[in-house]
Amino acid sequence: MKPEVQFDKLVVFSGSGVSAESGLPTFRDSDGLWNSHAWEEVSSPRGWQRNPEAVLAFYNERRLKAWHAVPNAAHQAIASLEAAYDVVVITQNVDELHERAGSSQVIHVHGEIAYARGSSEARRRYRIEGAPISMGQLCEDGTQLRPDVVWFGEEVQFLEEARLHIASAGKVLVVGISLSVFPVASLVKAARGRAEKVLVSLGVEKPPYGYKCLRGKATELVPALAAQWLAEDNDRPN
């Protein structure tokens, strides 16, 4: 059974295009990470088994950059919507820029780079912030620490929880996502017909059915959209 639509609930589904405007590289763009690194070698269980030192080096660099990055106008605008709506942010991003901007409900479906975890199925997590992970640095269960991120071939986190949030939202904002990474990209289809659905994108050629497409930078379009939605809330009768 589908959940009831809550018209005061707003779900933001964000991807690397938002973090890119804070200086963090995307994956698939012309200057993206997969043009300089083979994902099979640095972002897969097989790559970890073959050369864990290379995987740790790759994510140590990413972690340091993410830790020093600053939330941009899009992150801040999304956080500002909590003044009028029950906002849930579902993000593919492993950085904490949404949280640092002030968003209080953030679901990371691909993990969080500020955490390490053991290599066993127990998934014991440790907050390390911007610090590197070294070979020989062990979890309490005796396994080598690794980044707490989802690699290719691993199960996405909180997928059903995210789907239910989108299905119950009165407004859905999809921003900075290529819609090419599955199964997460399928979440956009969970939005209800009665919901207001907006896609902010530079590169998606064919928007999902029912979505209004705004083409441009997130830092320019999301603040304007947030201001519009906040004004609409102020104009509603009490």
C-alpha cells in the first residue's frame, strides 16, 4: 500500500552535480573521476581485494577534499526550506555538505566518506572526519578499516526508506543527478502524480515523466525555487 501524500512534506533527491559547485569532482563528466581512475580498481570489492592500498589512497584524497569543501547556495537554499516544510534530503553524495548547510534529515544511500568501517559483514562504523585510513588500521573485530561508502556491486543503503519518503512527498526536487546510476535513479518514479515534481539539471536530456525541468546550475536555480516555495507557504491561509 502506498503512503498518503503529505503536502507539507518536501523531498530533495540530490547527486554529485550539487557538490560539484562546491569544488568536488563528479564521476562521469568530461573531467570526472572515472576519466582518471578505473572504477573497477578503486571502487569495487574486487579492486579492494586486489589492491587495498590504491583504494585507500583514492578515498583518502576524496575525504580530505570533501572535509574542506564548503556548502554552496544550493545546499543552503535546501536547508532553508525547513522553515516551512518537513524536508527529507536523499542524497547519492558521500560528503556532509547538506548537513553542514543545516539540513536535519539526510539519508545517504551511497554511504558517508567521513566514516570508516570494518571489512566484515558486521559494518562497525567509526567517525574519522577528514583523517586518512591506513593499511593496518583495524576495526575492533580485527578486519582492515575501509571507507564507509557503497562500491559498485554492493547493496545501496536505505533504498526502500527513500522510496517511501518520495512516495509520500507533496513536493519532490531532483537536483544534480544524471539519472544513470541504478537502482537509485529509479527512485524518481516513486513520486506521486499529485506531487509537484521538479528536476534541476545541466545534462539530463529526457526528464522523468511528470517532472518540470529547469536547466541550469543548482546554485542559481535552487535558491530561486526555494524562495518561490517559501513564498507560496506564506501566502497559504492559516
